[in-house]
Amino acid sequence: MTRNSQGIVLLRGVIRRLAGAVVVLWAAVTVTFIGIRAMPGSVEDVVLGIHANEPGLREQVRSSLGLDQPVLVQYFQYLGQIMTGDFGRSFVLRADVSDVVFSQLGPTLQLAGAALLSALLAVWIIAVTTSGGSPRTERVIGVAELLAICLPTFWVGSLLIIWFSFGLKWFPASGADGPAALVLPTITLLLPLAGVLSQFMREEIGRQLRLPYIVSARSRGISEFRLRNVHLVPHAAVATLTVAGTLFGSLIGGAVIVETVFGRPGIGRVALSAVESQDTPVIIAVVVLITTAYVVISTVVDLIALWIDPRLREETV
Amino acid sequence: MKINRPLTAAGGAATLAAALLLTACAAGSGSTATTAGDPVDGGSITWAIAAEPSCFAPAFHQLLSDRAVIRNYVDSLVYQEEDGSFTPWLADSWEISEDGTTYVFEIAEGVTFTDGEPLTAEAVKVNLDYTRDASHGSTYAGLLGSVSEIVADDHTLTVQLSAPDSSLLDSLSSVALGIVSPAGVELGDELCSIDSGLAGTGAFVLGDYTRGDQLTLTRNDDYVSAPASLDHGGAAYLEQVTYKFIPEDSVRIGALKAGQVDAISGIPALEVANIESDSSLQYLNGPRTSMPFGFTINADAANAPWDDVALRQAFRDSFDVDAIVDSVYRGEVDRAYSYVGGDSPEFDESLVGAWGNDPEAANALLDAAGWEERDGEGYRIKDGERLTLDVTYDSDSIRDSRDKVIEAVQDQAAKNVGIDVNFTTPTWAEVSAQIADGTWSVYPGSFGKVDYANNVIGVWGGFFFAATEYQPTGAIEAATQAATALSPEDRIAALNTVQQELVLNETVFVPVAESTFQIAARNAVGGLGFDFSSANPDGNYGVWVAAAE
């Protein structure tokens, strides 16, 4: 295969991905819109509060929120707005949605990115050093993985704060000032992710260790370090990365809890309060952003997989 | 959680959402022994508070707790003292006409907003006229509902009313009617954002702000407009004030104990002992002037059989309020007797011991109303229907073990008299929709530090019973008398009638527990206190931090 045709395969993959992304975004906006409308009550009740029964006020609020239009008209207005990048104004926050959401995006991406990268790093180290070990080591690691997955994020976060912030005073309990403030939230968020990925990666490496190419590599006298890091990890990495990409969504879910416990700014906290007050423009903006991030990440993961694993390139042709 | 809901009553400093942040504690139980010594100039303080203001403009802020923040950079026309009286602030003096419909304020001279604009009567007029015009969408327009015209002449402000308004000074003392630079007023709710040019005459100036994280205020060195009655004039002691937004109670308290912050507000009753046992901390419990937590009951036929006042009274007397409040809050919260907070000068003492904890009488009332039969579980039935009372409390508003209080009531009402209390926690949107169409049953909650006359007119008349055929006519008429009373004595007499109507005669409100705000701080922090117009923690004008403990 020539270098050129490899490029075409990659390009085709990217274009197909982009088309898919548009469909996914549209579907996400539509489902969210329907979901908000299906919830009992409405944002107008939240905006009105105890003024709900003042004559004329409800009509005024409905028209300023655009709720006096037929639902289909509202839906297409939203779609049109979003396509031009305008997410509208939140009547609950009394601010432009883009300003609110974009100002909160940084801290969340920082947190999610730090959690994802450190989870991958941790998993690499655990898998390389422990897979194929004694049954006892396997059992201990297995239990640790289960705990990491099952322990409630809220509880883990609180415990870390009590130990490392209030007790040892190593890290601040809240805020987003500098790298020190990122440590505890990152650990809280990465635990369940690392648990799942580690299970996955260790099993994959364990499987590979029994394959004939390993046996022949060992018979050539290759060092165990080189064997694992150069031969085994790339094999297991493709599958692990794909899983990591799909788990990104759960990272954002976890961020809602982590941001609340640690009093960190971020999109999770904004999303939570928006859902509670049925603040449609904010909810849709958050959904669009998260969906976009999700699509971008899974595209990148696929492309990395194409790069790591030559077989995938051939299969696409 | 942050939950934002504009809910101020027409005329009251009330928000349902305030219930979120209201935690209740026994007044006077605070340990105020501090090692802070005499005031120290300079330094900084870091607060941790639960809720981040979603709007920084007085006319559009949403939560009662926002007022503690806004108070730092916004002054009011008049200052509310601890005993509920009013003393000069931005208004040097005022005169009220004999018929109570003309107020003439002399506005302080030589005061400037922190954007450089001078404070004049015209500047005050621009603020008040903007807020009272309902089409501008301020939820506090109702506070100025009695105003017909405002005339400004240099430093003389004449406020003409269409009818006497005994609440006007209370309203003007509130952060909601705080005065901001006229340059920003026309921006309307755009003034909510921190970089909108929002400027007051206050002791601090808005500084750096990170949404979801923290707000910093810096000292206004040119401050000259402190309330006249304070023994401290000129600039504030502190150079810098930081508010960190930490929604989790346990993290806020832990951050204080670990020395990461200097002061916190919003302390759940069950955490008070934990704070008081720490000798490096002080604990302050605010005045019991807010409306107590209690059950508001729909007396309309839509809520049958509870349209029968005898049944409502039976429910009211079916449980032991003292025992319930004591067991849930372990002595940190006082039980409530009335719709008015126990420390308010408007509280009707005659309600103490006048109702409650009388299962025998309650059973007799229920028997007489024809609910004599019982089903297999011991609940009363009539014509095959169980005697059920639906209590719906929006989940966001539940704070400080209030769900435990309701469950204890549920338990006693079932055991003592056979009433089935059905407690559910839907969203505010659902609860509000039921209230809007009059089909609601019981709403438990409190409305914060309200104007007790206007709150009845605005919230009972204008919200709970706006869509029902039933009207709490006696209470609303008495409240109207109180609102238009010409003397404090007449106002208090009319408000006594309001309390008796709501709790005793009509029993559309069953009080349970007093509501207060709390502060905890390091001992090195001096001068902490409460803003008596809102019962919330005050701004930081009088606060200092001693250099070393």
C-alpha cells in the first residue's frame, strides 16, 4: 500500500466521521428538546416563582421566553439559532448562554482531561507490571478494580477532602486555583474510569501473553520490559483506547458530582442547576458542547487506532 | 444547590427559594466569645458561602442569601436597627405627612458612587422608578406598589403614595431597593453581570470574579456613607473580602475547621455542636425574625375534605411540635408558635401555648366530622375513602433535616389520630403548577425575612389562594389594615389578628420551627453580625481580622 492511498483512507474516515457528527448533534438536540418538554412543569413556573398567579404576568413571561409559539416553531427556531452558534439568553441566570457555558468549559475540560490521561497512565503501569502475575496478585488487583468502580464518587471525594485537605493539609478542598486544586478532584474522577480500563487492559494483555508470538519472542531472549511495553501494550491499547473514548461521557457525568463536592467551577455544576430549573437554552448548549466533545474524542481515538494498528487501515479499503 | 428562583412576594422581602438556605437554630445559643480584640485596620477575610449569586444587581437578585454579598457594595436609603426601627443611611432624615401618604427624604450630600457619579435625589429616583415599573421585570416592583409618584429636587426626594404604607421604610432598608449608580440602571437585568458597570456607594467595590469559584471585593477607600447609628465611620477595616462558593455543607465546615477560610454561613443545626466544641471557632445564630417553617394548607373545596376547618385544626393539634423539633434538632432550633418569627416586635405572644399537641381534642373533632371508622392500618376512613393529607415539598427546598421533621409529623399524625400524611418531593415546577391552578394540598416551607403584612397579601392572597374559591379573607383584610396603618401600634394590633386568623381561626398555616441564618468563624474575626433588614449575615463593613490568635 502506498503512502498516498493511506492518506485517502484517513481522509475518507474523517469525512464519514464529520457527517456522522452532524447527525449525532442534531439527534442530541432533538432528544433533549423533547425531553425538556416532557418533564412536568415548565421554566415559566421557575421564572414566575410566587408571582405565578399575578394577572398578565404569565403571558408576559411566556412571550419573552418564546413559549407562546407552537412547539414545532420553537424547535426550528432553536435549531436555526444553534446553527448560527447563538445559544440565546438564559432567563434564569439572566445572562448570555454562550458566555456562561464557555466560561465554564475550561475547568471541566481540565478536570476531565487530567482524569482521562492519568487514568490511562495508571492503567498502563498497572497492566504492564501486574498482568500474568501470580493468582494472588491478580485477585488483589481485581478487588481493587472493583472497588474503584463501585465506590460512590461523592463518598470518595468527601473522604479525600477529609484526609488530604483537612487532615494532612496537602491540597485545598475547593476552588480551581492552580494545579494543587486539581489533584483531589482528578483522583476522585479517575478511579471508576481507571477501574474499568484496567480490567480491560489486563485481560487483553493476559490473553496476549499466551499467544505463540510471545512464546517465540521470549525464546529469542527479549527482555520482559521490552516485550511488554513494545509488543504487548500496542495490541491491548487499541481496544483500551476505544473503551476510554466511549467512557468520556461518564467522565462528564462524574464531573457533575465532583464539581459539586469540591466547589469547583465547571460545566457539570451549570448543567445540574439548569436541569433543576428547566433552563432550556443552557441545557441545550451543554448538550451540544458535550456531544461535540464526545464526537471529537471518539474520532481522535479512531484515528489513533488506525495509526497504531495497520490491519484497520487495510480493512477499511 | 443553587437553585435560582425569583420569588419575592409583592411587598415582602420574601423568597421561597430562601427556604433553601434557611437553617434554623435557637436564638442566643451562639458563642460570641472572640479573641479578635479591638478593630484592626487592613487585612483580608475569606468567606465560604453555599450559593453563588446568579445576579449581582439589587433589583434582580434572586436568593435571600445573595443579600449578604450585595450589601458589601450597595447602601440603602434607611438602616434597619435590631429592634426593627429605622435610622438614617443614604437619607440623612425624612418626614412623613400626617395622612401617611407623603415621604420627604433629605439625601446625604458629598456621597459618590464608586463609578464617580454623584449621589443625588435624582439618582435615587431613577433607581426606584425603574424598579417599580413592572414592565421592567424586577421581582421587587411590588415593594413600591403603593408609590404613585417620585419627585427629585437637588437633594430632596418626595415619594407620593396612593395610600399609607407602613412597610415602606422596611422595603427601603432592604438590599432589594439598594441604590446603584444611575448610569447602570437602564441596563435592566444586564446589570446582573459583574462587568456591567454595576456600582454602588458601598464600603467595598466589586473585583475579580470566577463563576462557580469565587468573588473578590476590594475596599472603597473613599467610603463616607456608613449608617449614622454605627460607631464606625469612614472606610471599612478590611482591604479585601473574598467569597468562595462551596455548596457542600460538610466541605464548607471542614474548610473553616482546617483554616482554609475565615468564616462561613449556612450551618445545619446538627453541625452546630461540632462547631461549638472547637475552641478556635465562634458561632453566631441570627435573629428569629424570619417567617418560621411550617405547613400552609389549602382550605379550598379542591382539597376536600380539608376545606373543613375542624379537620385542619385536628391535623394542627395531632402532633407534639416541641418533641418533634427537639428530637430532630437536638435543642439547636426553637419550635415556632406563629406565622411571625418569635424575635420580631410583631410576634403575637398570645399564640404561645394556644394550640398544638392535643390528640384527644383532635380525635374528637375528627369523630364529630364523621371520620369515625378505621381501616386495617388504623387510618380513619369515611365512605370507603382514607383520610389522607398530601404534603408536597419541592426537593430543592428541603434543607436542614426538614424532611425528617415532616416524617416525624407524619408518624405522629398517623399514630395519634389516624391521619395519613402522604409526603412527596416533586420539582418546584410541579408544585408551582399545582398552586397556580389551585389544586395543591399542603406546602411546607418558609419565606425568609418578610414584611408580615405584604407577605399575607402577596403570597397567601396572590399566590396560594389566587386560583381558589376559598379566600383567607379575615387574614387578608387585617393584613391590608396593617399595611396601611398610620401608627406602629395599629400595625401590630392588625398583625396580631393576621396571626390568629392564619394559625387559630382558619388554620391555613401550622407553624413548626423557627428559621434563622448562622455564621461560624475563626475567633480572630471580629465585628461579625446580621443585617436586620434580611436577617442574613451582614456585609463586611464592620468586620476585622486580628493579626494573630
